[in-house]
Amino acid sequence: MTTDRAALVLAATPIGDSRDASPRLLDELATADVVAAEDTRRLRRLTDRLGVAVTGDVISYHEHNEASRTPDLVARIVAGERVLLVTDAGMPSVSDPGYRLVAAAVAEDLAVTCVPGPSAVLMALAVSALPVDRFCFEGFLPRKAGERERALAQLAAEPRTMVFFEAPHRLAATLSSMATVLGADRQGAVCRELTKTYEEVRRGGLGALATWAADGVRGEITIVVGGLDPAAGPDVEIADVLPEILERTTSGERLKDVCREVGRRTGLSTKELYDAVLAAR
């Protein structure tokens, strides 16, 4: 039987500066029955810097073992224990392990709460100088160029500010794809090493940002991209989406249906898309 103490607690950890750790995080680390960490070694380094002693069991919980570890953690909460979940940085389940465990706990009608704190997504939005009244988080884009550009084409008409994560060695390629699909003049911001010693925010058009990143950029990266201004019309040209339409129709989808969906998504004329495909064939 569960107790008032029994719960799954998602705790945000510092994304760079350990001084951003909240008093609640320190308390939960010191008193939890179980601390499930994405990387137990990084957890140990963090607790050493914070001067807090973990008294509960420490176990690893990451993308490669979360399926097998989830039932055991749920069982411990059912038994009355408090399970604290932390990832390497930021809030668990946001492009990090956590969703599977939350869903399993909720399915068992167990208490789920969180310790709020540092977030690369929210910090990048705040310093981007782009509109933040409405935004969406898109995580990591596909690694392969074709898949990445098709994913971006689906976002070309998105009016909300968009936030992405990216690895430093793929930043230049991703920004280049963004400039090609969304437009070189579309405004963006590359936020690097947030809260750390070498924190840097580069703002400007996607084309200029891609040129800046071409020589290589290091560190943790968050990209913020402005949404489409409806008054400006579509940033995407027919040539940008033609390969997608051809691929989908070759796979068996009806040409009219695909052109209608792509037109609605991008703001391009359905008839012009249809005619362009016929001409391409």
C-alpha cells in the first residue's frame, strides 16, 4: 500500500552551473529511497559538488535499460518508497529518459510530481529575442539530410517559435538544411553552453548562422527558430517539397491527397503542386 511519501519524483538538475540546483533537489537527493540516474557517475560528480550525501539506493536508468527497469521502480513505489529520477541535465522526459516511467506510474494510479528547475528549452527561448508567447519543442531532427529536410518541410508553415536540440558536430549541416527549407532570412538563435563558462548566443538569419557554424562549434547546443509570419507568405518553394511528394506517391499515396496535405501545411497552391509533379514525371 502506498503512503503519502510514496511517489515518483522527476527532478530537474543543473544544465551547467551547479549553483542552479534548488534546495528541494538537495533535499530529495538526500532523502529518496531510490535515485534512478541516467548516468550514476555524473550523479556522483554532481552530489560531490553540491555536498549532499545520497542515502538511498542508486541505480542507472537510461535509454538502454528503461524498459527492463521500469517495472521494478513502479513496484518500489507501490511498496511505499519514494523514487527520484534525474538525468544528466535538465528535466527528465524532455528528450531524456522518463516518459516510460511516468506513464507506468500513472497507469498504476501512483503519485507523480516534479522538482522544477533548469531547462535549456526555456532558457534558450528567453534569451533568443524571438517571440515566446507561443512555441513548440521539436527535440532532435533526423541525422540523414533527406529525412531532416523532409521533417523541416513539415514545419515550414509552423507559426510558433520552434526549439531544437542538436549535437555540435551536426550543427552546421542542420543550420544549412534549415536555411534551405525554411529560408536563409528566417530568424534564429544558436544557444551554446548555457549557464556554463563559455556561454554564447548567436542570433541572426539561418543562412548567416549556417556560415558561422561551418568552421565547427563545440558544446551543448540549443537552436531556436522563429515561426512563419502568416503575412509573409510561404517560405517554401515547390522545388523544396517536390521530392517528398514524388516519394510518397511512389509509395502508393494518392497524388491529389498528398498535394492537398502538403499545400495546407506549406501554404503553397495545391494545383501548382499537382501540375509540378505531372511535369516532373
